[in-house]
Amino acid sequence: MRYLISALVLLLGAVPAAAQQSSIPSEPQPEAVETSAAAQFEASLHYRHGQVELPGGIATLNLPEGFKYLGPDDAQKVIEKAWGNPDGSGTLGMLFPEPYGVTDPASWGVVITYEDDGHVSDADANEIDYGELLEQMRESTEQANAERSKQGFEPVQLVGWGETPSYDKANHKLYWAKQLKFGDAAVDTLNYNIRVLGREGVLVLNAVANIDQLADIKPQMNEVVDFTDFTAGNRYQDYQEGTDKTAAYGLSALIAGGIAAKTGLLAKLLALLIAGKKLVLLAVVGAGAALRKWFTGKRDRDSGRTM
């Protein structure tokens, strides 16, 4: 109860002494608890701005105004505790737009990871039929849903491209967006993807938001493409043929699900998500509910009750 009263005082200010003496404090509404809890959660995060070197020194982010970065530990907190995902470990951090907090409905995040499968050839860049590729991905997504159900995840429908794939051959950067429907969700999910090809691997940047945020996110993701680069010695042009590791797939498989291509599972869009080797990225629209559940659970534990 102390926790609840403290949360209410923070939100509404001190209660007059007379009122405290004449009435029994009532338990605050869930919305008030959530607002206070969200503020406390936000205050626990450590944002960085400007020039950021990613863990391991493999790449850098030259953040302009309007962007902020969280390191791996804080990113894990956001993914698991704020957004309700089962596992948020193994990232290189996350990007967020200013001025929103991570639990704000208008906010969205970019999860950064690195796949060290080797140097990805872009020889097929001009040969990809994106319409045909989309149909292959849809079929594979449907096939993967049976396994998703076994793992306790709701089915996913690949609605279509949120943005048709585009490859910047000069800078070896690939980007596209998918529109996804999770289960019976009323609002579709936007999954905006950026891949920066490097010497022996690919920098992976995935933005997750609501589909109706696409118009706002698209120009900002174009900025993310521009300010994300490998460091000297790790860039695409630093590749040493015959010496460096080479990936067993090209751009087409990278879009459909690159790593799966090596095991004959081309275009298994979410197969690796199920296997837990990547994040199961949920819609930001669920952040509020997830926070309420997490902080309400904390409140009950603090009061000595078991969940």
C-alpha cells in the first residue's frame, strides 16, 4: 500500500493534512499507477546522443537531433519489461525518436543486432522480383504459424509491403517494410527493416510500430540509413576474397529470412524468431498493457501477495 500511496502522491501532489485525517486513502486507479510506473521506468534509462560507437566497435551511429540511443542493458529492459517480449538479450542497443518516452503510444524503437554469417554478395540486386518474393514469404509465414502455435505464439499474417525493398548499391544498404497482423489485433504492425552489409556480416536494424505510423517513420528511417555505418576495417569494401567469411545467401534471401536460407528454409519469415535466435518483436500498441501487467505484478509482490 505504501507503494500505491507514493505513486498517487507523485502524480497528484501532496494531499492536504485535513483530508488525510478525515478520510481513508483510496487505492489509486490503474491508469494512475501505470502513469507513475511509466515515469519511473523512463527515469531509469540512460540515453546517449551524438556520436555512438556500438558494442565491439564494429559500427557507429552519428545521431542527429531527434534521435537517442540506449545501450544493450537498457534495451533489454525496454524489450522485456515495457514491450512484453520474452527475451531482449543479445542486442547492440536501440534507437528511439525524440521527444517521446519508450512507453508513449506515439513512440517507436529500432532494435540493433549483428549477424556474423559472413560477407553477403549483392550480385542478385538487379534480379529480384519483389512481387514474387512477397508471395513466397506469405506462404512461408503461413507454414510457420503451426510451429508458432506450438511455441505459444499467436499466428502472423504477412499483409504486404509497407515499403517495397530498395538497395543502395553504392553504400551497400538495404531497406524495406512489412505490414503484419498478429492474431486478432485490431491494428496491424509495421516492421521496418534496414540491413547494412559489412565485411563479414550484416548490421540489422528493425523498427517496430503501428502501421498507421508509417508516414512519420519512413523519413526518419531514411535518416537512420544515412547515419549508420561500419567502422574502418569492417566495411563492405574491406572484404578480402578467399580469406574472409562468406555468407551462403544473397540479398533475396536476406529479405526473406537470410539465415534460414542456409538450412534450406528459404523465406521462413519467422522461423528463427520462434527458435529464439532473434527477438520476437511485438507491436508498440501493446506497450501500455504490458507495463500495467508488469508494474501491477510488482505492486502485488511488494505488498506481500503472490501472483
